[in-house]
Amino acid sequence: MPLLNDILIFFMKRRAERIDHFKQHPIEVQHQVFHELIEAARYTDWGRQYRYDSIQNIKQYQERVPISTYEDFFPYIERVLCGEQNVLWPSDVEWFSKSSGTTNSRSKYLPITPESLEDCHYRGGKDVMTLYAQNRPGSLVFEGKGLSIGGSLHDNPFHEDGGMVGDVSAVIMRNLPAWAEYLRTPPIEVALLDKWEEKLAKMAEVCAQENVTSILGVPTWTIVLLDRIMEERGAKNMLDIWPNFEVFIHGAVAFQPYRELFMKKYFPSDKVAYMETYNASEGFFALQDDLSRPGEMLLMLDYGIFYEFVPAEEWEKPQPKALTLEEVELDKNYALVISTNSGLWRYQIGDTIKFTCKNPFRIKVSGRTKHFINAFGEELIIENADLAITHACEQTGAVINDYTAGPVYMNDGTKGRHEWIIEFSRKPADWDQFCALLDERLREANSDYDAKRYMDLALLPPLIHSVPAGTFYEWMGRRGKLGGQNKVPRLSNSREYLEGILEMVYQTK
């Protein structure tokens, strides 16, 4: 496919000019997106309710429309699920992404409009490769296949003949143009299989025979697939099977704890690149534009999404103040609020981000507004945990597959502590050193945690369990959360996940 590779690279260079435009004029582009969204939705039920026809500027919008969570929004989404149109967005909605979420057990259903599919999700996918090609001018990535692990699709349970619901990856795959489908593997009938174990077996069989040059996926589920292929083929690493492999495009969970595993076990070559994306059921938000800056991503400003940012000190307020792009500061935690061409209005998605650069606007995902440990006033976030566990692994030669952590509550004279469950693919050379380094780095990264740990006044050192290989996979399977967009919850302010995993481990011993 050399000719196709050259053609695609040519068109991507033209898109790169538009990316350069919003990098140079970010505020102007965001204001344009805002006015286009308001204009498009002015005659929807939502637009009439909040008098979009008289909104002249962002300040009016912020004063008039409240910041909403999914629970606030669900009555409107339910109407769309039940077949009503023109509720949140003027275009007909036939597709819904279904996200299990990790903050509560109830599934979330989010509308995917034709505009969000084309101008957000698809544009994001194309821009990933555009920016990769910019970073690697001699790339031959399109001479092979791109591997992606899809979810599954089902009929809308709320309305007969009311469209389809499923993982956003499945919705995207089902609607791909023919040229894009030609460039990917496995075939859609395999990628969208509902039963994960069956899908895994067929994907391993099919993909091992292809010239795979890129992967788009969640690190955790990609690891499961790669291990399966290597075991079945008796390969030392994946380059024995895919010698032309160029880039792993990852998202959904922090990659840093897995970086060494991929670089040493699966793709032991400095020619293989790693590129981070930030996309979700709600939209495609950011992607890595500079391969030399791992963890940092360019905020994509022309995807039909208007961004706002709620500072940490405002999170718990009933009417929090939100900042626009021109008001943000570097290295501060913000809850992300979006208004989108899928009909989400001032919607708080639950993620927290930090700005690492303002020219252009680059971010890193720091955690979740509800995924933290704060049982003792320590406010430990996922960013702290990922940093600490990565450091401990680097210093002790360990490599992890997965982890989760939560509190051990104070009880009748006993002090509290954090409890960790870690699954290693390579255990640390010195267990005591690993535990000490993890604690030490947490104290360096989080002053509140450090204060509680001082002389063991409020918190004892972390209690850390090493569990057998496959533990998290089995646990997720028992919860019906294998594959797709399901992720192991990193931190929890309760003991629900800890006790479930430990109970399962003890039962199997």
C-alpha cells in the first residue's frame, strides 16, 4: 500500500495547517466554536429553556446555564433515548455510547450526533495520525494495518427501532468509511463480538497474520491480547510477529506505569513510538503532538467542543465558578466542563486536568473528581499514585500489570493507612525497598499525605499486597467488565474494590 500511504500523508499535511491555526489563535477559535454551538441549538427544547436566542456572550451563558453532572442531565438524555428528537441537539440521534463508568454502577448513555461523530471523534482519529506523521516524516505506518479493540453494540433498550447503543469505539467502527475500514484489523465482525473471551481468541488468530504497524487501544486490554498472541506463537516479543510495527496509540488510563513493560517486553526497539490520546464517550479532547513530551497533550480546539475549567477550590460548591481558556493557570487542577456538538451543555465529565503549557495549550490528565483517597484529609489523586508507583518500579526493576488502592480506616485506637493491591509482571528485586520508595514518593508528591504520615501521627506506611498474575482480569470478568472501555479503578475512597479483590484471592488459595 505505498501509494495509499503517500496519498494519506499528503492530505494530512493539509489538516496540519488547520491545527497550526488554532494553536496560533486558540481564544479566537474557541469563541467561534461557542457561538456556533449556541446558534445550532437555539431552537431545541434545551435551547428554548435557557433562551439561547438571546445569549450574546460566554458570560451570559455561564450565568444562565448551570454546570451539570450526568445525573442532572439524564432526564433529557432519557427523552432522546425514548425517541424524542430536537431535545438537546437539532440533528436526529440514532447512536448512543454506553459507558459503564467507574464512579457508580449505573450505565451512562450519551448521545452521538452526526456532527460529533464526524467533526469530533473521526477528526480526532485522523489528527492522531496527522500529528504522528509530523513527528515521524518518513513513516510507512499506512503500508500496514492499524489494530483496534472494539466494544460491542446492542439495540436501544429504551425504544424499539430507536437506534443502537454501545461502546463509543464500537459506534465509531460501525460508521467508518470504507477506506478507513480497509486500513484496520481485525474485521468488524470480529472487532464487535460481544463475548470478550471469544473476541480475544479470534483477534489473536487474525491479527497475528497481519502486517500490523500501529495499535490504538487501552494499555491494560492491549497487554492481554499481546500476551495471548506471544504465547500462541511462541514469540520472544511482538516485533518477531510484526517487524514493521511503528506506534502504540494509547488512552483511557495513565501509560507511565506500563511504559517499561511495552518498551522491554513487547516492542524492544527505540524505533517504536508511543502516543497518548484523551478521548471518551463524551468526545475527543486532546492528543500528544510532541513525542518528546510524554504525558502532555495538545488540547484540540476545533472539534465542536467549548471548554471550561473549574478550579479545585470550587468543586464542592453548589454553583462553582468556571474559567475559560484565557483565564487558566499552569500546574493547577481543574475539573473539565464541556459544551459539545452532541448536545451536552456545561457538562462536567468527572476528569481533572492540569495545563503544562499555554502556547500552545497543552494538558495532562491528573485524575478524576471522584477517584481519590481522602479518608484522612490527604486528598491523594491518581496523578500522585501513578508517579509514586512508576518511581518505585524504576528503582527496583519491577513492572506492573495493574493496581488499585483505598483506605484502611482508623478504628478504636488504631491508625489509618492506605492499602494497595498490585499485580506485577516482574516483581521488585527488593520488596521492602519498593514499599519504602512508594511511600516516600507519595510524600514528596502530596504535602497533605506527607503531613499525615509525619512520624506516623495519622497514617501508617502503606499496606501493599502482591497478587498473582491474572487477578485483575478475573476480578473484572466476575463484574462483567471485560474489554471495551472498562478500566480498573485506581483509587477509591471506600474499601469496596479492595475487599472484593482480596476476598477473591483468598478464595482461590
